[in-house]
Amino acid sequence: MKNVLVIGSTGQIGSELTMKIRREIPGSTVVAGFVPGAEPKGELLETGPSEIANVCDAKQLAAIVDKYQIDTIYNLAALLSATAEKKPLLAWDIQMNGLLNILEIAREKGCAVFTPSSIGSFGPSTPHVNTPQDTIQRPTSIYGVTKVATELLSDYYFHKYGVDTRSVRFPGLISYKTLPGGGTTDYAVEVYYSAVKGEEFVCPIGAGTYMDMMYMPDALKAAVDIMYADPSRLVHRNSFNIASMSFEPETLFECIRKEIPSLKVRYEVDPVRQAIADSWPDCMDDSCARSEWDWKPSFDMESMTKDMILHLREKLDLK
Ligand code: SER
């Protein structure tokens, strides 16, 4: 991993992953790919090159790969689950036609490709508790449909053409730097903002709904470590279950109240998000990731909560 293109570099994952690789991988050039309207700012703009990189424009992507002699592409462009339900054709275009463009360029130019999958790749007929690595995947959301197809197409390009495709199934990701947007798991980020601001939180997901979640530093570590994994140990490629914590809303709120006892919550369940959440696993079994590339998370709910509150107070200038 020397010359890296991060597509979607201004999004929730991309904004932190781009900086992590620039900081931690000596000699790397990391191009921050963005689409007009989501331009990089601040340190993202100042610490390395940036280029317009629209996944639907294959020529544009190929030109960037040539210009910087890109060897690794992080393909993070996607509409999250609830937004994708509103714009299914756009979700298909970005997630599928975009992926095909990237895989073709990778095949021609010898790049490795990471395209995340998700808990969203599972559906109502998937075993919900300790969801195995290899199991039934019949998602009911368009987001999930594109994620299963992403896994299959990425494996196809590996087996047929030898393209070095690797991936993880991310749980809901919790972070303080860049907000997600339009996801089913976003509530677990938004509640922290309400808590530190002293505002009532209106929760769109019902009490008792379990989903896998993960703190961003662990997710970023997974995204880098999987690309450095010894290929001879990988039985799977697209895509690995990874897990660190699973909770329902009340458990998270109680954990936040240990730090901010005044947190107030009201439920206003959004039927679209709730139906999606109900179809997803309660908790995934990540033993294949642990044994094939030594995956191990560092944060649990308590340590994440302390860190989130500390950084959000700093960011929002609230003491
Ligand atoms: N966090 C995503 C969503 O909620 C799932 O991968 O859509």
C-alpha cells in the first residue's frame, strides 16, 4: 500500500481513513477522492492531493490511477440504507455500476480494492444471533442487495482475474469527526450529540432492537489490517464479519447516563429504519476474521462512550 486512492474521502469513514493512512504509512501518497459538493477541507485538503473521483466516471478514475500510480483503491462511495430506500436507482448506480468501473480499472492496472460490506448484507432469514461468516444472505433493503452483489462481484474478480479484493462487513460505525447520514444505525451517533448539547434525543429505533456497532478507530484498523493480511492465510475475502459490541438503544443510553445523567430520550420509531433494523443480525460471529488475519477490536461500549463524549465536547466547544 503505497499510492492509495480513497473514493468518498469526505464521508464518515473516508475522512478518518485518509488521514490515518497519510499519518501512519510512511512514504504513502493518499489521494482524497471526492465529488463536487463534498469537497475536502482543513487537514484533509492540506496534507495531500485531492481529485474529483466520481465512481460513475470510469475515465476520470483511470486517469487518477495513472497520474498517481495508484496500487490500492478504497471504494467508500455509497448511499446508506435508509437513503438508499428513497433513491434505489441512484444507490444501484453508485454501488454497482461504480464498483464495476473500479474493478475493471483494478484488473487492467493491477490495483488492490477494498469495498466495505455491512451487517446490511444479511436479511430476515439469516440467523440473528452469532450470525455465522457463511450463512443465508437474503437482504430485503436495496442497500443490502447491493452489498451482497458487491461481495459476490469482488470475489468473482479475485477468482477469475486475480484482482486482490478484500473486505469486511462493518457494523454500525460510531464516530465524532464526520456524521454518517441516512443510515439505520445513525441513532447511535446522534444520541451522543444530543447528550453533550443537553438536548432531548428522539430515537427512531425501538427499545429492544439489537444491532452490532463499532467505534471508528477499530473500523479503521480493520480496513487497513485486512489489506496487509497474509493472503496465504485468507480462506475468505469478500467479506469478513467483524464485531466488537452489540446493544439495544436502552443499554447505550444507560451507558451514556453514567457520564451525562441528564440525558433525556423519547421514542418516535421510524418504520422504514425499524424494518431494516429488524432484518439485520443482533450480533455477528467474527471468528473467521480473528483466525485468518488476527482481527481484534480494542473498544467496548464504556471506553467508546468516554472517548466519544470527550472528543465531542472538545469539537463542539462544550465543557
Ligand atoms: N451503518 C449502515 C446503515 O445503517 C449499515 O452498514 O445503513
